[in-house]
Amino acid sequence: MKKLLITLVMITGLISMYSCSFRQSSQSSETATTRPTEVTTTGTSVQTTTKEKVKADPDIFTYNYVHGEEGYFNLLNEEPEFRKKVQEGDTCWAYAAAASMETSHFLKTGNSITVDPMAIVNTVWDTNKSDGFIKKIDASNKEMGGWGWMVTETVSRGLNGVTLDSAKILTDKGRDALKDAIRSRGGVYAAVPDNSDKKDWYGDYYTMNDAKSSIADHAITIIGWDDSFPKNYFNEEASQNGAWITYNSAEGILGSYYYVSYDTPLTDIISFTATDKYSNVLSHDAGNEQDKYISRGEETTVANVFHAAGKLAAVGTYNDFDEEQSIKIEVYDSSFKTLLYAQDATLAFHGYQTVELDNPVSVGDYAIVITYTKGAPVEGQNIDYERADYVTACDSGQSYIFLGDWKNKASIFHAVEVPEGEEAPAVDHTYDYIKDLKDMNDGNIKETLGIDFTPNNFCIKALYTY
């Protein structure tokens, strides 16, 4: 049997206070219903502990629990080279997400990648951009705070050679789904309450249980679990045995890993995966904030037009539903006259994911057309948060929605009967298709689609291979 030992290294200056929250109470008509941490967090500080490692007790050997093999899993046994990082300022959200991506890449490939949390922070809060999250208070980037979905919307565009290739939403999916994601995909990002009064040392174990708090103001990376972890190893005794083993960037080396009771509520749970195999990502959207989508019945066909030469290797998009969604990906030239490639795919889970093309396509000026069977993910309208604005915009010629009968269009495009031995006649399909395309930049798009928000670009990304 093994025991997770926490090394006690006292380094002057390492112990400090952190605040990881970003108050997200919106003043617009938009209501965040799918991201629990987008509507709750406050400026509560995350405090490190200076308590003695051994809990005060008449018997110093009382807290000498050693885990068994059954009901126990720890990624550190699979990835012993994982390097802990200590956060700067209010950046636990970026550090927790980076750890999720790094552990997932190692688990999948056996090789390490480095995801720079501060690069994520500085990209999210870059003052030179015109869309995404725009500061409206005078604060440094590392003091702004953030949440998990900001990482999805940022790293999916590519960051220093690393590209997010999936973000699986696990909030409210249950303990077994979370365990399966940790074992099969790597460390999982989660938001938890953070109250120093709920933390303490029990022998070699630094623990936390805060079963009643409704505020999740700190982000951690869950790297394992122990179903038998004693319920009395918490300042507030748990109702059941069992704990999540977590990486905590706020605690530095002292308490870098701590055990969070199963009683403690987890929110904003996301399993991130990342890769270094893409050379470039093209995108028009700032992200799928608040899971906005457009549905026109059984099928909704939309398109993004891009202009860059290279080898198109994958397409990135979102599934805004808990159930899987079938899609059809087609690549046309930018005039929509010539079909270059087609592939069916399934979006298997709620969240962001990439679909690798079976055969990379040489492209220049082209359109990615996707037919969704449930709904097409789209940027919503601007959102006024307390400390920042979420800004979206759509220029003419970037995103389109098909308003005609796609099945009839498809039959015109692809089902021309040619007698045996004869060549197919030249057919100009431009009018059949173009006349039913609506530019998302159109001033009447909201009324045309009969929806209650102003949409912008569709959330479709083009990923290039080296």
C-alpha cells in the first residue's frame, strides 16, 4: 500500500493570500444558467495555512491512515513528473486549468507539454483586443480573477504552440462521471468553496470540508480520489468517508495537494485536453458564452468563411446539449460553388471539441459548412458583468446561416443523375445555394431568425496542421 506524502518545506515568502474570484453578476438581460460559477463568486480571499502539520491530539499517532488499493486512484502514480506551480495573484482558475491540460496530454501521449497559466491570464485580459472580455476597472491582469470557461474560449484559439482540443462539462454529471474523466482524460478543473477555517492538517493529510457553503471562490485540479478516506479527518466532520485528491496552486509547496471531502459541493467542473499538433487556428468568435445556439428544426446549417492557405486538419465547435449531437462537416471554396470535402461526425458530450478530418484538405479562401441536428453554437450579444464586459461583433462575410431547405439543396448539389458512359453536365449551383444564405452581420438577423437575442459569429474554428 502507498501513502500520499506531503513534503513539508518551509520557504519564507511562499505563504501569502490569494483571491481567485471574479464577480460575474450581469447587469444585462442575459442570465447565466449553464455555468454555476459565472453567477456566484465574490472577493473572498484564499488563505494559506500556518498551522502545525500534525493535528493537536493526545495521541500523536491517531491520524495515521494509509489508503488501500480498492476505491483509490491518484494520477501522480501515473504521472510522477508532474510539476507543481504556485499561482500569482488571483489566478487559481488559470493554474487549475493548465494542470488539467498538462496531465491530460501526458496521460494520452506519455509526453509532457507546458501550459503557461499567466499567458492564459494575459490573453484573457489583453487590453489590445476588441472582443471577448474587456476590463472596465483599473486592475492588473492577475488581480482580475476568472473562471474555467474563459480558458476554453482562449486556448481553443491556440496559445504558444498549445491548442485546446476539448473541454468536457461535467457539472452535475455525478461522481462516477468525474472519476471516469480523471482516469481516462486526466486532471479535472473544479471550483470549490475556500474558507481557511474549514482546512487543517491530520497527520500527513491536509484536508478541507465545507459542505454548506454556496460560494465557490477557488479553483483546483482534481487528480484522484479515495473512497475510504476517513470522515473524521476534517475540521468539520464529514457525513461519509471519501475525498477527492486535489492539486491546489494557492498553497505553494506547503499543502500543494489536499483532500476535499465528498460532502463539499463542486461547481464549474470541466475536463480539459490539449495538444501541440496544430500550427494555426482561425476563428471569428469570442466564445460560446452562456451556451447560446440557434436551432431551425431538425437540421440547422451554418458556415464560417476563412482566408488563409494551408492544410486544414480539424474543425472545432461546441455542443450545447447534454446529449450527443450528430453533425455533417463540409468544406467548400469561399464562393460555395465547389465541394472540397465532406465528413460526418458526432459531438459526444456537452462542451467544446475538435473533429479531426480523416484527410487534411488544402485550402485558401474557403468555407466550413456544418449541419447540426440539435443546434448551432453562436456568440450571443454583449454582456455587462460587474468588472468587465463580454463583447462580441460580427463583420460582413464571416458567418452565414442557411435559411432554405437543406435537404433539397443537398439533392441539387450531390444527386445529379448521369447516364452510364456519359460525363456529368456542368451545373451552376450558385443561385440555388447563395440565395438562401443569410449573413449574420445583417441588421435584421434577430427578427429573421425569430430569436430573443442578437447573435453574432457562429462558433466554428479551423485548425491547421504543420
